[in-house]
Amino acid sequence: MGHDAADGVLQFDQRSERLKFTPPRDELIVKKVKSMQKLATRLQGLLYFSRFRSTPVHYLGGCTVGKDKSTGVTNASGQMFSTKDGDVIHDVLYVCDASLIPCSVGVNPCFTIATTAEHVSRCNIVRDALQHNLHK
């Protein structure tokens, strides 16, 4: 775990209705591989490479927090902005995962993701409960 350039891209192609994933670049990959080869040799082992491209465990970003749709995808409570009007939010659509976290936090982001989800839940549960009680 560590900081990265956060230059991976996940795009939705509307024509083909498919997701296109461009993985992040890793400028140090050659050095990392050489270091692992040396370590494997010292330990009299073999270095195995999966034929599949490595990917991060936690995808971060994609649903930035902003004041309106011109600056973000959601507000600070995780409510998604409508594409029709900048200050309109979807009533029952909440984002509460790692996509709200804009970049690498430098350590395992598990607790950051959990805290983000808890924040969104508390904001919306309290608001929804208050609205429900008003309509009784």
C-alpha cells in the first residue's frame, strides 16, 4: 500500500455500453520486479508472475464530492447530483464507498472507506428519519 499517481481510468462507452479500464501506470515496476527476482534467488525460490494484469485491491475516486454537479458527482452527504440541474439531488441514491475518496491515502484504506460509509449513513439516516417523523 502506498501513494500512487491515481492515473487509472474507468470509462463507460455509451455506444458499446461497456466499461473500459485503463490501469494506472507504475514507473517503478521494472525496479520492483528486479528486486523481487533478487529476493527469490536469495531464498532459492521462484518468482511467479500471473498472466493477468495486477490491479489494486481498493479502487478509489470516481465520484468526487462537490458543491454542485459542476464541481462533483455527490455532495458531502454522499447524495448524487442529478444531471438535469446542478443543485438537484437524487432522493434515494447514495454513494458510500471508496469512490468518494479522491486519491490514495498512503495506507490500507479499509478504515477510511468504512468511516466514509458511516458518515454518509449517519447524514442520510438522521435526515430521512426526521423527514419521516414530520410526515406522520
